Amino acid sequence: MTRMPVLFVGHGSPMNALDTNPFTETLSALGKKLPKPQAILVVSAHWETQGTQVLHNAAPQTIHDFYGFPKPLFDMQYPAKGPLKLAEETQKLIPGSVLSEKWGFDHGTWAILVHMYPDADIPVYQLSIDVTKTPEQHLEIGKLLRPLREQGVLIVGSGNIVHNLRLINWREPKAAYDWAQEFDADIKKSLDERDANSLTHFKEKFGDAAVKSVPTPEHYYPLLYCYGASDEADKLVYPYEGFEMGSLSMRNALWS
């Protein structure tokens, strides 16, 4: 079986689910280019829990976890099936984790998969982000996921390296603040050098730019899972780089 890559996606606005733009076209191209997965495991910024949970549901619901957007976005469904056996195997890989039927596909998952795999014909499940864990612990969970790659599972982290909604520049859709560009570049360098210490101690290492870029950590943490699931043998490329509205980095990272 083909060893699957690991993909981090800076997902940005939910409106990307409806839009055709260079970012969504990149996702569509990746869906055609990557080896076809047996299943997809997504670590999304939008599923935070006390303790690590693995989605265990044969027919997960499509969750519209936002408000104030057009009706066509709320009408979107992503009817992929859930791989129950793989979910059970994944739960066994992570000490202290539990299975959960109560979640579904949040927009961190379906808003990108509608472009990558629009037919929803590949089983999908999610892994939650435990809010009680440290950055180092999130990275270590990523390492525990590595065996899934050998079973044909595409591991996807969905968040944003830079994600500050309070400082969004609504007037300039493609703007980028200096501090956002600085932190995004610092993290890219840390990924390139496989500098786990800088990735996990980012605020101590990168100062004010990190504080502004990561006011809350949930959109950053999926990157740590992806880094952990990768290894030194992987080649790292960035299928998409860019910014939205000043304070959102749309960088994607692919290890294969």
C-alpha cells in the first residue's frame, strides 16, 4: 500500500467552500495529484475538547459552525462515510483518547474536502484538539499517528499559521501585515529545518509577531500534528502561500 503524505491546509474563510480562486484551485489540483487515500483523518481547528476524541460515526453530519454567511454555504453537505474500524485503530494509538459519535464534519474539514474530493467517496473522520495539552504534547500525538500513513490514511491538519480575526483588514482582501509575514516566514524556516523546539515554543522564540499571529492556539495546533506525523525522510513543499485580509496566512504544507 502506498505510504500517504501529510497535508496542512490554511483554510481561511468558510466562503472558500463556495469560491473558485487560486487557493481553491490548488486544493482541487492536490486532490487529483495525490495518491488516492483509503481514508482521510482531519485534525481541525474547529473541534476542541477536554481530552482527545476520535470521531466514530458511520454517517457523520455536516456541521455549519458559523453565522452571518450566505444561505448556499449553510445548504452545503459533505456526505462522506466514517471509517469505523480505522477510528477504533486510531483511538488505540493515542493513550487516554476516546471514541465519540457526537461530532461530525466541521467547516475546517468539509470546506477544503469539497474541492479536493468533491464526490465525497472517500471515508473521512476527525481527531479533536485537547485544550488541556501543551504544544509539545500535540506534536507527540502527531507522531503517534504516523502508522496510519502506511495504511493509506491521508492525515490533514486544517487551521492557519497566522489567524487573528480581531485585526482583519476588511478593505484589502489580499493584504498582509508585516508581523504576519514575519511570523509566517519564521514558521516556514522552522518547518524547513525541522526545528521542533521553535515550532512548540513559538511565542518565546518569535516574540510580538507570534503573539499577534496566534492570539489563541487552536488554528496553529493542527500544524503541530502534521509536523509530528511527518519524518526526516519526507520532502516538504508548499503548494500554496499567501495571505487574506491582513491577518490570515493561507500557507499549505505537504510532506511526502
